[in-house]
Amino acid sequence: MVVTLDDTKRSAIAVKLADVKALQELIISNEETLLGQINDSEIQKRLQEMLDSDRKNLGVIETVIVQYGIQGEPRKVTQELIEKTKQMMQGSELSLYDKFAQHELLKHGQAMTGIMLHKAAQVVGADVDIAFGPLNTVNFENRAHQEQLKGILEQVGTRELTGKDADQGLWARVQDAVAAFSGVVGSAVTQTSDKKDMNVQDLIRADHSKVNTLFTELLQSDNPQKIQEYFGQIYKDLLAHSIAEEEVVYPRVRAFYPEDKVQELYSEQAEFRTKLDEIKAIDPSNSQFKDKVKQLMDAVGDHIRQEEFDMFTAIRNNLSSDQSEQMASDFKAAKAKAQQEMGVVS
């Protein structure tokens, strides 16, 4: 019988992701606090742009966690660091320069952790790598923010020590550094500045891509432990995905999508749940196991094609961008709730 336990590596990644989310919330809190403590209009403008970007990136991190499919809790040491940092940022013991210096260090740590997580995802499995794709733009933006913060540190520090402003050419140098960095990593630093949030089609398509990768990895593997791990993730991902679609997406599209097609989608997902439980009861070493998985994969493929070619078109033709993005937010929340209720927490 297949069990759906997470292996140690995947659980450790879930905890580190939870740390990243908690620290991203701290970054936002810091920037809100610093905005209330700085009077320089140029720095305020740059800090506000950074804050807007970081609020958006928090949503990206939350999306990655839901796509990953395993929810963790931040470590106690991380929670203690957050509380201590908030106290320092709100207190008067540190100068403004010291506070920006602490914030720059936090940005650096967040960027390096994000890069490390992406590398770890590549090692653990292709399905994890797919789920972590959106994290790349967050990592690159954090690196670009570091360059901005260096300019702020130079300005604030010079003013604290001398009472005079630093060379006004520093912002040009900062922009040159950001541009140079953008050239190294491609346009990823700036791509997300004007990009809207993910719509519901983006989120569903990402789920489809991940489960297809899991099916492929399972069917190509001869390692019983890996086969068990892949099926465990397929089981949880398909179940959480179907719950979120049936709670958020299908009821909404009934207004403009043919009723018989909506009912077909409901029926297919009910069939998937039955097939998942049937496979779960089979020993992975039994020849029937992969045969049943292949049958499920084919059925899921037909379901995906209807959603991506028919339902997505109906959504694009009948919902505004804002409405589709709101549905994405509702879908993500419903999926996260389903994962929590399923006990998908490390």
C-alpha cells in the first residue's frame, strides 16, 4: 500500500520556504517603518517603490508555497529574529543609517536563501523545480534592491556624519549597478516591475505542468522509494487542486461556460479521486501499479486539454484581468486551506 509521507529533503525545504515568507513579511514591516522615519523625498520615493515590489513578491512566495504542495512553519530562531528586528527598527537605539544597514543585510540573506532554495529544488526533482520557477524573479529583485539600499546608505550615512548631502551623482551610479546586474541575469530584475499578478489560468496551468512532470518522473523511475514519493505528491496535488477548482473556479464559470462541460469537469475529478484511492491500495512493486498510474495520467491529460483550450478561453472572454486575478487569489487560498486540512504540513 502506498503511503503519502514527505521525504526529509522536501520537508526541510518546506520549513525554509516558511522562513522566507516570514522574513518577507518582516522586510515589508521594516520598509513601512523606515518610510515613517525618513524625510528625504528621493529616498522616500525609492523606498516606496521597493515596498510595492516586496508586497507583490510576498504573493509570489505564497504562490510558490502552494504550488510546492507542502506547508511548513518558520523555525523558532527565525521567529525570534523577527521580533528582535522589529523592536530595533521601531526603537531609538539605532541610527537611521544602522537601520538601513540591517535592512540591507536582511535583503542579502533573503536573496541568497532564495537562490539556494532554487538550486535545492533542482536537486530534489523536476516537479519541485517547476514549482519554484516564480521564485527566480523575487531573488533577482532582492539583489537589485540591495544596490538601491547601498545608495540610500551612502546618502543617509554621509548626512549623519557631516550634516551635508552626499554627491548627488550616487543615484546614477546605483542605476548603473542595477543595470549591470540586470545584464548579467537577463531582464528578470525589471520584468516584474510592470507585471500584473498571476491570473487563475496561470495558477491552474502551473499545477498541470507540475503534475505532468510527476507522472513522467514516476513512470520513468525504477526506484520503489522514489515511485512512492512521486505518487504521494500526485495524490496530494490532484486532491488539493480539485478541491480548489470545485470551490472557486467551476461555480464561477457556470455563468458563461456550458453546463454540460462544467458537469463533465466535476465528474472527471470525482473519477480521479476514485482512481487515486485505487492506486494507493496497490503495492508499487505490483505490475498493475504503473498501468493504473498511466491510465490516470491519460485521463488527467484529457481533463487538462478541456480546461486549457476551452475553459481558459471562456475565462479570457468573459472576465476582466482584475476578476481573473481575484479568482487566482481565491483559488490559491482554497488550495492552501485544503492542503492544511489534508495535513500537508511539515
